[in-house]
Amino acid sequence: MNPRVCFVAPFGLGQKTTVWARTLPLARVLATHGWRPTLLIPPWDTPQDDDRRWKDGDVELINIALRGGLLVQLKRLLYEVNSIQPDIIHIVKPRAHAGLVQWWLWRTPRHQRPPILLDADDWEQAWAPINRYPWPLARFLAWQEEWGIRHADGVTVASRWLAETIGRANPTAPLLWLPNGVEPPAPDAPRWRAHAGKDVLFFTRFVEVSPQWLAQFASSLYEKSPGSTLLIAGAPVREGLDRPFRRLLQEAAHPASARIEWLGFVDRTQLAALYNRIGCAIFPAEPTILQQAKCSVRLANTLLAGVPVVASAVGEQAAYGADGAARLVPVQATPEEFAATVAEVLATPAQQRALGETARQRLLKRYDWRMLGAQLHAFYRRILGN
């Protein structure tokens, strides 16, 4: 009988990327290695999936019913885990519903339960001040994260910062660095093609840099590349988080304020049109814990599309952009220095083409989900062997 793995998610397949952009691709690859994967989901953020089940190829997705409140939802999750009888339980983020399932199951003696693994792709505590959680909630989520890290039979992590941090907190647990990957693109997938575009695309959640940094960058970009428009794409992670950015940029006396377009949330179907406008995309980041811990799916997919990228060499961005896949800007670079690098890329079509082609080849060689999923399969075998 093929082994079973049950991923327990903290949320659904909505705008939050982890489940659909990380867990599901890994589950699909595991199925090709003989596993029977199930994704167990509390769809509080995607209520349209309430109590729905379906198959994605050989991957089973189970969305529990939401009625009855948190305790009833937890009971349903535990019932499904017990019904599946998995050989491995893989907790997706040590927080909320998934963290509660981990806490409950850990109470069972090790010889009476399957291995409980943890997947971490973020440092969850770093979001508390950004989302302005009430103190009791922030403290509870911090406790969940810290407890979950220490109580796992094995850990997979998306960034080297997480590997170092979690390795110190739980040094006896086997650990696998497993960055976010990419799938070989379909022939009709959006792709950047060399042209004379001078616009600059900034994908943001309004947490990567400060409003002051972005205002200084925009003014400097206008001076160094006056024909460029800064396209700001993304929705704030919390309502109102974008207001300081808008206010500073709109109040600036510099003409740069007229060379900015606010695109809001950009759906994947809109990318082709965007790529036809731009000369490059930027991924600036300040060296905060939040930025060092994460592993950007958006950056990986942008590089895969062959878009010339200028990025701060912070955290996993430095790994994605290594070997000429992106123009990496030193962590300590000023907004003006970052803008100068962007202007140079925009003015050098040969560099744009070289960046785009190198990025595409490197992502497919080093970050293909098929390769990363095979590493997870081997890690599971190691866990079961132990």
C-alpha cells in the first residue's frame, strides 16, 4: 500500500499564497513518487469552499465545514486526520488551526502516532505589529510558533534564515531547506520579451521598504530615467497600510509623483499585459526579520517569466538572483543607488536580455518543483527510516 501524507493547512486557497503556491505543488510531486497526499483545509478565508472536497490529479483536497466555531472546526480536522490514517502528518505553518492540530496530536505518545513534521515559510511573529494584532492574540500566536517549532519530529523551511533560527530552537529535529519552486511554464504562459519599454514594476505588500524609501527612490528614478513610470502593484496586507506611501508620493513636489500608477491587486491573468509595458521589475527590501525569513513566490515567478529584475540582496532574494539571474543591489544601498542601478538596466537592452535569459534558465535548473519534491520524498523516507 502506498504511504499517505496529510498536510494540515492554516487557511484556504485564496490570496494567501502558501497553500496553493507551495503545499499543493509539493503534494503533486509527491504523488508521482508513490505517495497518497491529502490537503486538509479550514477555508475561513475562502468560505465558498466550505465543506467541499475534490481531487487535483492524485491529490485529495478536503475543506472542512466552518459552522459551529473554532472548537468544532478543530474537532472536524482531527476527525479527518484520524480517518486518513496518514504515515506522515505535515503541519503547514505553526499557527491558527494547523498549530492547534499539531498541539493536540503531539499529546499522543510518539510510538502511538505517525511523525509530525512542520513546514515554515515565514517568521509569523514578525507580522503581529504590521497587522496590529491585539496583545493577547499576538502573544498566543507567538507561543504557537515557538511551541510548534520545538515540538516537531522534522522541519522543512523555505529560507536559510529560518533554517538557522529553527535549527537553534530544535537542534535534534531533522531539517530540510526547501525553498519555493517553479513549474516549467506552459507555452502560452506570460513572458517578458525584449523591447524598448522603460516602465518599472514594483510588486509590493507595503511591508518591504518604508514610505520614505519609496518616495526617495521614485524621485531619483525620475531624475535618472525621466521617461519611466513606476507601476505599483499589490494590495496591502492590512487595510490602510498603503496610505502613508500614497500620501508621501502624492505630496512630493517633485514631478515624479505624476509618473506613478497604482494598480492594486494584480491577478495572474493580467501579467502578460504588464510585462509588455516594462523594462524591469524591482524587489527592494530592507534587512528586517520579515524579509530575511520569507521566500518570495512572486520573485521566483517573475524571474521565471524572463523579466529583468533588480533586487536587494536580502535573504532568499540573494539566492534567487545569484549567478547573474538578477541585478543584486547591496543591502546597505540607498534609494538613490538602487534607482541608479535600475536606470542602468533600463538603458542597456543587452543587459536586460542577459538577465532575463539567465534567470529563466537558473530557475528551471535550481528551483523546479519536481526536483524539490523529490528532495521532500527522500526526507520523508529518512524520517520513516528513523
